[in-house]
Amino acid sequence: MSAYAIALSIFGGLFASAVLAMRARMRLSEEHLSGSTQDTVKLTMGLVATMTALVLGLLVASTKEAYDTERSEVTQMTAKIVYLDRVLAGYGPESLSPRDLLRHTVERALILMWPDEKFDHSLPGPTTSWSEALPGAIQKLSPRDDIQRAAKDEAASLATDLGQMRWLLFEQAETAISKPMLAIVICWLAILFFSFGLFAPPNRIAAGALLVAALSVSGAIFLILELDHPFDGFVQISSRPMRNALVELGK
């Protein structure tokens, strides 16, 4: 289920909860709608609202931190890719094969990480390119002098770092959202909107305010869900740094 569908469902559920409470109010006696009753409900719902705000803020902060971490890792990975290509270029013409493999590996990574991107991938790298094929191709180089030996060692170290970072990004693809926590927050929100509607006057201004509030809260949930999937959707990590690196490879 997409983030749009989930957020829309939450919006509909919250607003429906408020509307249901407004209808239920018509069947309640004056005793249940007295000032003291309203004060009690406001106090208890204030506590629920505070807990909801804290947990909702925690979820936003958690997903935003995970998003920023992965974006930073993509930037670092891109810089290492370009630097590795330059190190191999400095090694000499013998490094043509590892450089070609590096380019095809980056092309494949772009396709896997950003499925909507279109690239020429007639020769995609193997699934183990980052951790096996690329380091193996570098190890096959036979340096003739100290300069080439230093370049080979540097390239091998960079290839190892890239392999680790690629696997790290793969492992981080798992959701950072606690589903039970999110479900509890949604239940609290439904309770809050029911209490809002219970004592809201039955007019268009009150209904409009509840509509805007439900839209705002569902927007926050949408943001959390979008940040949890940083490589697709509306809020995603840009592929531009990786695409710019691809242009520079082989020069």
C-alpha cells in the first residue's frame, strides 16, 4: 500500500471520527454536555494530545535521521567512485578493464536504487560486483613500479570501502518505522478527533477546521512514510550525484 493511499485512509478515518462524534452529540442529554463534562474531557484529551505530539515528533525525527544518513552515504559513495576512477586512470592503460567494470557497476546500482532512471545497461555488472568482481579486477593488476603499486593499493582500499557502503545501503532498506508505535499514534489521533467532534458546534466553520486538522495530521503521517523510503516516492534522495559521477567515469 503506497504512502498516498495510507495517508488518504488516515485522513478519511480521522475526519469520519469527528463527523461521527458530531452526530452522536445530537443524541446525548444535556448532562453529558455540561461544562464540567467538557472540562474533564479537555483535560484528559490534553494528556492524550501531548503524548501523541511527542510520539509523532519522535517518528518524524527518527525517519528524518535515517533519511539524512542514507543521503550522506550516497554522497560519500559517489565521491569515492569518482576518486577510484581517477586513481585507476593514474595507474595507466592497464586499468582499462577495472574502470569499465566500475562504470557498469555504477550503471547497475543506479537501476537498482532508482528503478525509474533509464540508462544503457547492455552489460550490467554481476550482483557481487561491489564486493567481489571489482576488487578482484583490481587485484589482477600487475604493477611495474612503486607508483603503480601505490595506485593499486589505494584503488583496492577504495573498492573495499565501496563494497561495504553498498551493502550498508542495502541493509538500511528495511523500514525504520515502528509499526506498533505508528498504529498507537493513529488510534490516539482517532480518539482526539472524536473528542473534538463531540463538543464542536454543528456548523461549516467547525467542520472546516476539523477537515484542515485531519489533513495536516495525515500530511505528517505521509511525510513519515515517504522519508522511510528514500529512493522512491515524492520525497526521495536525488540520483543526480550518482549520474554526475557516471558522466565523469572513463574520462
